[in-house]
Amino acid sequence: MEAVDVCVVGGGPAGAAMALRLAELGRSVCLVEKTFHAAKPSYLESLTPGVLAQLDYLGLGGVLAVAGARAASKTELRWGGPWERRPAAAGGCLVNRSRLDEILLDAAVARSVRVFRPATLLARDRQDEGGWSLACGTQDKIIRFRAAILVDATGRAGAVLKRRRRLGARLLALSAPWRGGALPASMIVEAGVAGWLWAASVPNGPTIAQLFVDPRDVTGPGSGLAERYFKRICEFETFQWLGAPDLTAGVVARDATAFLDLACADPDHPDALKIGDAGLALDPISSSGVQAALQSGLQSAIVANTVLTRPATARCWTRRAYARSLRALLDAEMGGDDARDEFVVFLLGQA
Ligand SMILES: Cc1cc2nc3c(=O)[nH]c(=O)nc-3n(C[C@H](O)[C@H](O)[C@H](O)COP(=O)(O)OP(=O)(O)OC[C@H]3O[C@@H](n4cnc5c(N)ncnc54)[C@H](O)[C@@H]3O)c2cc1C
């Protein structure tokens, strides 16, 4: 049976970054991604300036241009008061995420990461002597192999070992493309009575209007999701700039609730890691999910490499790194230092 150092399940930014970095460190890596090339849904996302530095670090600074990213110019913001126009941070951009993800996976293949796609992990068995025995199903065969470390990078789907805690209210994102409108800035953020709206457009492309609401407000008996989306969107001032909806594309719903997965780094089992959104999904209003996912992939590559190189010190190391990352990440999510520290102590007690 073939053996690799690390098997990463999920080929979004977190999984791709971890696989790329591990390959650079000389580790044998395979990556299992469930979607076909080009079959991934296409989302327009706004990237924070740090993404460019992270890609540069991986020697992939040029990929944003190849993915057709456009520099974000300004944000028009209305958060309960009058409209404010804010200049974009230098280096921020808007990008088609599926295009960026494809390019990162192509780069991983070019750096000797073995990518199985479309493929899913069919079975995983932790071995008494350490590591995993895995079975991965591709279109035409089942591949069995061993991996010292198994990584869940499956995003919100969270395919492996879920122990989730919500970090805020439930949130559903409904988005649809609009044509013919003209936004006054490259991005709009507007708060409404029971939700908020994010709209962005790129030259020669549609405007994407994304509504964030409590799922209970748009589900249940009565009219369908699309009808409720269009009804809601008329309540926002942004509606005046949207043009006409592209009814052929339909309305897409995505869960956007922020959560932490307590299994994201278990000091007693350093042979299993959860990275990116599979471990911690931020509220999308931060617009920093991709940067956080890349960061988590890069850091976890170091964790995995340490676990493989010096297993004896790994347990202590992962525990400290876990606490440190939690503190940093929860800074953004929780109020005062006391509440945050109490939560970290609670989580460490659970781990
Ligand atoms: C509505 C919404 C809007 C957002 N807007 C922004 C934004 O503007 N800017 C920003 O920076 N972030 C934004 N985010 C967050 C951002 O999308 C995520 O943080 C980021 O994609 C996380 O990357 P990831 O690699 O962890 O997971 P993902 O990007 O979700 O990648 C997971 C990968 O795993 C694959 N997969 C899933 N299940 C399996 C399985 N069982 N087997 C194999 N493969 C599997 C998927 O196909 C996918 O390729 C937004 C999120 C939401 C929900």
C-alpha cells in the first residue's frame, strides 16, 4: 500500500496552501477534492491585502492577476447612518474564487502534490501504531493508502470529525447576479432592518448582490427563497443601483454562520488537523475568510512538519499554538479580554 506523509481533504485556499507549503518542505502530500475542474460554483469575493503577501510567500504572487482579480477601489457603506465612502486598503481586490482555487490546485500539482479529483474520502481508520489507513474513491477506482497525518480542509462542509460550536447568530447568505446596473463604488455594504447587503461588481461582469439574513426569516412555508430574496432586496437603498436580476442564474443560498470546531487541534491526536473554515469559520462581514484560511494552511504545514519531525515535542507545541491562535482569532469575535480568556480556558479544557 502506498504511503504519504500527509493527506489533505479539500482543495480550497486552506488545503491548497498547506499542500503547497508541505511540498516545499519536502513532504509527500496527496489532496482529495470532491469537485470536478470548473464545476465549482463561482463566487465573487473581496480579498484583504494580506492575501497577496501570503501568495508571495508561496512564490505565487502572480496568481491573482492570472485569476483576473481587480483592485477594489472604494466601498460605499451605510451602517445605520448616512452613506460613507471609504477608500479601499491598498492591495485589496475582488476575485472569482473558483478561478483562484483552480490556479492554486494547478500550482500544487506542478509542485508534486498528488491531487485526486473528483474524489472523496470513503474510509479512514486510525492505526494502533499511529497514522491512518485511508480509502479514496475517484470516478473509476478506489485508491487505498496510508498517511501519517489526515487534514480536514473541507470548509463549512466539514467532512471529518465535527464538534462545532456557533460563535454568533445563525446567518444565511442569498446571492444572485444582476445586469445593467451601476454601483457608485466597487463594493457596497448596507445594513437593513433585518439583515445586511453586500454588493460588488467587476468591469464586464454582473453585479453580485448578497443578502445576509436570519435563515428563519426566509425559510418555512409560503413563497420560495428566490421570491423572498427579491422582496427583501427592494427594501435596501442599494436596489436603485442594481439594474435587472439575471433570472437564468437563480438565487444561491449559503450558510454563513460563524463557528469554531473544537476538534480543530486536539493535542492528544496531532495526527488529525482541521484547517481553514473546517476549523474556524469567520463572520463574512470581516471579508477576511480567505486570508484566515491561507494563514491556517501555512501554519498547519509547520505543525504537521513538526509532528512528523519531532513527535515527542508535538503535543506540547500544538497545545500552545492552539491557545495562541484561539486568542488571536477570538479577539475579533468576543468583547473583553476576560470573556475571551475564559473561553480559551474552557476550550482547552475540552480538548
Ligand atoms: C456568503 C459568504 C461570503 C464570503 N465572502 C468572503 C469575502 O468576500 N472575502 C473573504 O476573504 N472570505 C469570504 N468568505 C469566507 C471564505 O469563502 C472562506 O473563509 C474560505 O473559502 C475558506 O477557505 P477553505 O479552504 O477553508 O474552505 P473552502 O473554500 O470552502 O474549500 C473547501 C474545499 O473542500 C472541498 N470539499 C468539501 N467537502 C469535501 C469532501 N467531503 N471531500 C473532498 N473535498 C471536499 C470543497 O469542494 C472545496 O473545494 C465568505 C463566506 C461566505 C459563506
